Amino acid sequence: MEPLTIDVDEIDESGQEWQADLPRELIDAVLRGEPPTEFHAAGAAHVRGRLTKLGRSVLLQSRFTMPLEGQCKRCLKKVRLDEPIDLTLTYVPREGPPEQQRRPAHGRGEPEQAASFDPQTVDEEPYSGKTIDLAPALREQILLAVPPPPVCDEACKGLCPTCGKDLNAGGCGCEKTTIDPRWAALKSIQLEKKEK
């Protein structure tokens, strides 16, 4: 497996290609972590990207496909998906502990902490030293790319709730209309028509 760390000093100023293999075990560890998703890895993923050095900052642009396998939410058959993942992230050097901006709040002279979310730095990730670990960003992108529970086909009929037969293979003969037991007593009521 290729290391998921890069040395900032080894990146060319003009940029360079970067690639790594994400083994099936690593993807499964992410997908089956806490909380687990409804998928597991259907194989390894090959990540290709471009690293561009901007002073001490590094721009990572990557696109890869993650093979996933899950169960159809209607009939429980295996469903395989190839989910595309795009990642664009700028790694910026950490310059020590961030200064907390303080200002009076509500005119009472009480200090107010600066907001923890800055929309201008949402695509930035700090790094320390000379190496950048790409594993956390890749893990995050894998989790963000996980789709909703799959269906094998939009026309999938699912399983019979009574006998469990796959309704895609044909009917099962079970009674299709089940009456809520709370309303069952109303079935025996006979209504009479009033004649005018």
C-alpha cells in the first residue's frame, strides 16, 4: 500500500501527480466503523490526484471511484455501486495556536469568543511540520459519499411481508389486504340502506 502521507518539501513547484491504493480492509474499516453504514467495500480503490504547491500551502485535487456493496432495501439482494468521489482541499501550515478574537458583547464589556466556523476556510486543513497525512480527509470523503440504502431496481417489488417470498420472481398467494386488528371488529357490521 502506498503511504497516505506526503512530504511538502518533495512536491515540485509546478505540481505533480500523486496516487495511492486504498485496500478493501481500509475502506471496510471506515464503512463499518462507528456508526456503521449499510455498505461494505466491494474491492480496493485507486486514488489519483494532483498536488500543487502554493508557497507552504498544498492544493490537493483528486478524483476516484469507490466500489461499494450493500443489500437492496426491498428484496435483500446484493447491489454493487461504484461511487465517484471528488476531493479538493488546501493544506495550510499551522502557525501556532489560533488567536481568539475577543470583543465586548451586548455592550456589557463581557468578552465574546470568535465563531469557530469560518466559511472562507471551509476547504482548508491545517498541517504541522513537513508532512501531510491525507488519511483523515480521504476517510471523511468516503463517509460523505456513502449513498442512501440501495435498491436493485426501481421496479423492485420486494419481499412478501407474510411469507418472505421474493415478489420479483412471481406472486406468492398470500392475502394482500391485511386489516389492522384495531379495525377488524368493523368488518362484521352490516349497514342497511334507508329507502326514501
